[in-house]
Amino acid sequence: MQISVKSNISAFAKAMDAFGKNQMPFATAVALNDTAKDVRGKIINDTWPSDITQRNKNFMKAALTPISKRNGEVFATKRNLRAIVGTTRTKMQRDYLQRLTEGGTKTPRGRHLAIPSKDNNVTRLGGGAIKKADRPRQLLNRKGVFIQKLVRSGDMAIMRRVGKDRYPLQMLYILEPSGQIKKQFDFYEDANATARRAFGKNFAKAFARAKKTAKRK
């Protein structure tokens, strides 16, 4: 999951003197990095909290790679006029965020995908993962928890006896071959809108500063 902020200002460069053209690569790189920082801030502070129920307020800040020289894969330079806003975390994290951004089908690692039922108030961690103690494999090791086929739908489910008797039962998970995930996270929409709005202003500032500090030969 990433957005690339690139520069294409050749028409502007044609109307510039030689001194101005010499400052173009540096000013453009600065503007790209400033724009990428604006985009990253927008996603962290506005888009993520408004689109997703936050369980860990620091999750998205940690997920999006900071725009700095230390992170050369996302940082623009005079020779590489491209800045990237995205995550360089594990593949599992990238896949999770990509599904929230685009929607799609989630497939299981094994035979079934365990989907929490409405009656199962699972505890989730900051990144959205279910707490280990509430996951199906751990639950099935407990007394009174078992897999049962539902009579009406024919689906398989993980059930738990509420008391010592055979009934009542609580449904913990439905076991499905796959699951549909709705698009929830407007990453690309907000990132593109912010980049378009911010780049012109950032470039004007960067170019003026570059011309002011540079020395004419």
C-alpha cells in the first residue's frame, strides 16, 4: 500500500534562466518530500481515525514509513525525484492495510476462515489482530468448546457451552471457506487530493529558498 509523489515540471523549466534551472532538482526534491510529509500527516491524523475504529492511536504512525534521509527508499533526492508514502512493515501488515484500502476476498491459511460471531466480543490488538487467547485454536483447547455443524445453514461453527449443561450454547466463530472485506480506508483518495493541493505551494517555497541561498557563478 503506497502512493508515489512524482514531479513533471518540464514546461515550467523552459521559461526559466540557466541559474533557475540549476536549482530545479534540489527545489523539486524538497517539495516532494514536504508534500509526502503532508500526505503522511493527513492519513495519520485525519483519514485513519475517521475511517477505522482505532484500538491503538500509534498504529498508523508506526505503519507509514517516516519521510527522512534515513529511509532512502521513500525519500526524494535530486537524482530520484520521487517520494513515497506507504508501509514497509511485514507482508501481513501490508496485506491487511491493502484489503482495508481496496476491499476484496480474504482466504484462509488452512481449510476455513474463522469469522467472529455477533455474540463473540473478542479482544483485538492495536493492529486489528485478535488477542491470542481469543483465537480459534486456543479456544478449541478449552473444555466445553467444540466445532459443530449448524442445522439450518449447514455451516460449521465453533461453539461453547455457557454452563455445565449441554445447552445453552454460544456461537464463537463461523467457519467459512473465504470472507468478503468491504473497502473502509480512503487512503488513495485522501493521499492524492492532499498531494495535488500541497505540491504547488511546497514547490514555490522550496524554489524561492533555493534561489535565495544559492550562489551565482
